[in-house]
Amino acid sequence: MENFQIFQSVVAQYRIKKLRVMQTIKYNDVYFNNMLTVDVTTNLFFRFRMKIENQCKPISNFKLKIYEAAILLQCCNDYEARNEYEKFIVRKYYNEIYEQLINL
């Protein structure tokens, strides 16, 4: 469950960052890319929330679509961890997601 909470804060932090960027740019490709990223991270945030509340299976059973995995990878890469444990968990899953995307 704790891993889902960490990933929920990972996507929340990235989502907030992208929302702030959207407020400062005009309508162009960057704006729409950020809009799509915010949409996917919002979806991921609530999927993690449901897993936490339902106390479901471990994170290893969590299925992602390719675009969700790519954005979660960006979120992990950009995440500013509050402690070493969070940094370890995020890096661990970053490496797993990266390997799975590379091996497609």
C-alpha cells in the first residue's frame, strides 16, 4: 500500500508542475502536450487512490497502458523525493518500467 501512496504523490507532484506550466504558455503544441499529460496523471492519481482505498494486490499486479507507463516514467524521473526510502522506491520502479518499455 505504501508504494501506491508514494506513486500517488509522484504523479500529483508532476501534475501540479505541468498545470503551472500550462498557465504560463499560449495555445500551441507544448500546451496541448501538457494538457494530455495532466489528463493522464490525473487518471493515474485516482487509480492509485482506488488501489489504496481498496487495499488491493501489490503494485506488481498494477497494469499500465504504454502511454501511462511513459508518463509515469517521466513522473518518476522528475520526482523530488522527501527521503531516501521514497527515492529508492521511485528509482526501483522507474528501472522496472524502463526495462519493460525498452523490451516492447
